[in-house]
Amino acid sequence: MGKPRVLLADDHTLVVEAFKRLLEQEVEIVATVADGRTLLAIAPELKPDVIILDLGMPLLNGMDAGHELKRRLPRTKLIVLTMSEDYDLAAEAMRHWASGYLLKKSASSELVKAIREVLAGRSYVTPKVAQRLLEEFVRDPRPNRVKHLTPRQREVLQLLAEGRTMKEVAAVLNVTTRTVAFHKYRIMEEFGMKTTSDLVRFAMREHIVDQP
């Protein structure tokens, strides 16, 4: 039986190289990508056993990419590897699409363990996050928390928050500038925003883009 086939998705080159060196004895790295849209483009062709992805990727963040990958590749295991210790974010990912959740400051041996666990059909959450998730669930066991934006609104919001013009956003999403404007102003109206700065702050608060 061959090594598990793993795809790495992270926009930090040094991080990717470090994890490639860490994992190459255990797995076959089939590709590395630096943004969520490239990930969605090549993952269905490669059909890896495991995808390790950061949440803070450009063009399309890891949370939205994860949702779509789960739909397109239901048999592929998805492991989050992130700087974010936001427990609501971890709960959202684990509830809907992720099989594993690790922090980049976790011990390197944890990543190897997580890959083995998810390939065996189990979940793996780094202990610090797992404890907090349990505490939060005991405090509030409701399965769903507030998420109002549509998938298209999230795409438009991310690209605008990354500093792209409406024309550039339209080109990335293959829609008209008028459509982008519709989504932009609909978001601003629904969430009570008046300026582009408000949009950027909102995107950070929703974890659609990283804090600078």
C-alpha cells in the first residue's frame, strides 16, 4: 500500500516548505497551492487522500474553500492548519467539513498524528482547541450560530477587502461589474455599513480575511 497522497494549501512559502520536509517520510505531497481558488481548481483533478489547508488564504479563504471541497470531494479528508485560535471558527469548520483542526504552533508530531487519525475515519482536534470547544458546547449546545452572508456575498466581500476594484472582482468571479456592485451594496445595506473601510473591518470580523 502506497503512502497517503496529501495536498498542502497555504500562502506562506516557508510554512509550506517546512511541512513538506516534515511530512515527506510519511506521505506523498502531490501539490502545493497558495490560494483558495487554485486549490478548488486542482484538487478535484488530483483527488488527494488528505488536504491540509490554512484558513487565511487569498482570493478564497480556507473556510469557504473547505465547504466547497467537502461537496466536490466527499471522500477526501480536510485538515485545518491555522494561526487562528478562534473557537467559533474551529467549531464551524469541524461541524461542516473538517476532519482535523490544528494550530501552526502545535507540535510537528501532531500533524502526522492528525493525518493518521483522519485516514482511519476519526477526527483530530489539537487539545487546547478541543477543550475550549467542549466548554463552549456545554455552555451553548445549539448546532448553528449566526451566518448571514451567502456564498457569493462572501466571495465578493473577500476580494473587495483584499483591495481589488469592482472591475477586478468581476474578472476573478467571471461576472459583470454591475453584479459585483449589487452584492457590495446589498451587503452594506444589510449590515449597516457606509464605507469600504467598514467592509474591510466586517470581513476581518467574519474571518473572511486575516487581520493585517
